[in-house]
Amino acid sequence: MFHRKSEKIVSSRTSTLNGKNFSYKLIQSPNARTVRLKVGMHSGLEIIVPRRFHLDHVEEIFAEHEQWIIKQIGKLENRKKLREQRQLQDGSMLTVLGFHCKIKIIENPRKKPSVKKVQKLLFTEENAIVDGMELHVSCDGTIRQAKEALEDYLRTVAEKYFLKRTTDLAEQMGVTFNNITIRGQKTRWGSCTREKNLNFNWRLILLPLEVAESVIIHELAHTIHMNHSKSFYGLVERFCPDYRKLQKHLHNPQFLV
Ligand SMILES: [Zn+2]
């Protein structure tokens, strides 16, 4: 194969360290002056060498940095495992309004995607008791459609929850509001307009209940104070003393849906 001198040559290869196979990418780069080892979440292990580097020496470099490579590959595998756990799949657990629900994905491509809430019952000699909750997601079997169906379902749950809870809390706080809209922006939890229309993110129902409530109280306080002044926080903390602590849950949470 012919390569221009300025081109990088990338090849995928495998090697063995400590009896364990691993794959890596060999990058022969005209810009590289020394040999470099790099590990990335998506790229995996890379060894970048100058174009004139004799490839027989690659194994020597690996042997020299054996400990480092083994450690880095281990870390990478752990991170991948963690990421998989954070992805929705059959059997995943989802906490909805404080209830732990097991997700069951049921392949049913002919029917419209839907979600059914199922109480798992445990039978004793005298009676039956509720022993956990399951959400049966009926869809074409793909994670994409399962997520869409779950989102539709959770939005309707969120609508009911926010309408009820905001009405209750407004009464306690002695304030009024106009309309509630449920939204799904990735970065915004809630907002309040000058017309006292409130917006809430449906994903709040996947966080601890007190956290969702603290957002409701925050937005309701805006119906009195359209700012983040001292008196605004005074009102918020009167009805939510743990406000500052609860807000920490809103920083970068990981959701399955
Ligand atoms: Zn605010």
C-alpha cells in the first residue's frame, strides 16, 4: 500500500500482556517525534509512533509499560461496565416518585407501544401484599422505542403529580399560579413566567420526592419574587428548610430515560 509522507497510518492490532489479550491502535504519524501511549474511552489503547519507528519495537514498549497499560485497560473496562449499567435495559430499576420499579421490556411489534404498571404481589397464608412494582414496556423490542414509550408514560405521571402537588404547596404558601406545562429539556428543571405560568421537567419525578418538591417551591416563590433575591430565598427556605442541600441532586444526575 502506498501512503503519502504526510499521512497518518492507523492500524488495529492485538497483543498480549500478562497472558491477557488486548487490542490497540497503532498510529504512525509524521508529526510524532517520540513514542506515546494514550488511552481513551472510545478509542481504547493507542500507541503513536514516528513514521520511521521500527515496528518490531512496539512489543518492547508494551513490556516496558506493562503495569501502566494493565491498569489503564482495567480502568477502561470498569468505566464501560458502569456505562452499561446506566443504560436502560430489561431488568433495569427506575425510581418513580420514590417507588422502585423494575423495567420489563416485552417485545410486541404489532401493537402500539405502551407501558403498564404492574404490582408484584406476594401471597401469604392470610392475604396478598404488594412486593414491588414493575413497569411492563410493550414495544418492538428496541431500547429506542422502549425509551419513547416510557417517556410518554412518565410524562403523564409527571403531569398528574405536578398539578396535585403544586396546588397543595401553593395553598400552603398562600400563593397562586396560572397554568402548568410539563417539559423535557435536558438542562432546565423548572421556570415561572410573569403571567405565573409554571413549567416543570418531567424527569424530576425520577429524583427523590423532596427534590421535586423543592423545585415546585422555588417556582412558586417566583410568583411573588421574580428574582433570586434574599427575600426570594427567605420565602423558599421557609417552606423548604433543606433547600440548599436538596439542590445538589440537580447537578448532573444520570437518567436511564
Ligand atoms: Zn429561579
